[in-house]
Amino acid sequence: MPQNGYWIECIPVTVGDSDQKSDQKADDKCRMYRAVIASIPEANVLALSPDSAIQQLRDKLASVRHEYCRTGKNLPAHDNPVKPPRNLKSTQGWISSYVKMADCCNHQT
């Protein structure tokens, strides 16, 4: 049975000044998590934990969906709920989570 939704990919990233010396301690850089939906470029966030990044992206996706519905723009085709779109198993700390989406409502809330 098909479901309407998208895969959220949460990938660990290191945020730091790119022109710093390479021998700098890892503690001087901040490890964060970027959550993205590949088919919706404006749906992407950066947070301190995977749970926080995924929840922030869920919240952002709700507002993106609302904006698409308001303007009459169609959301991209839904992802397959069975298989994530990319294979990032070689990336340590990678998480993929499927989020269900409701279709646009015809009434104002």
C-alpha cells in the first residue's frame, strides 16, 4: 500500500572555520546534524542532535507544505516508503526517517 511522504536524511556534519589549521583539536569544531529532503531543497535544517534535526525538519516541512498548498504549487512526487533514496551506510552516524504527508486541504484552517 503506497503512503504519501518523504525520506528525511540526517547526516552528521562538522561546522568550523574552513581556514583554520588542520592540526586544530576536534573540540574546537562543532558537530551538528543536517536533515534534508532531497526532492525539496527548501526543506533542510541544521541542529545539535539527530532527533532535534529531524523534528525541526518535520516542522519546516509542514510550513513548506502549507505554502505549496496556498500558492497552488504541487509538491514533488512522494518517495517510496520501503527504500530510502540514497545509500549512505558508509557515513558514520547517518539516519534516514520516513515522514508521512497529508494532501493539501481545500479549506482554510
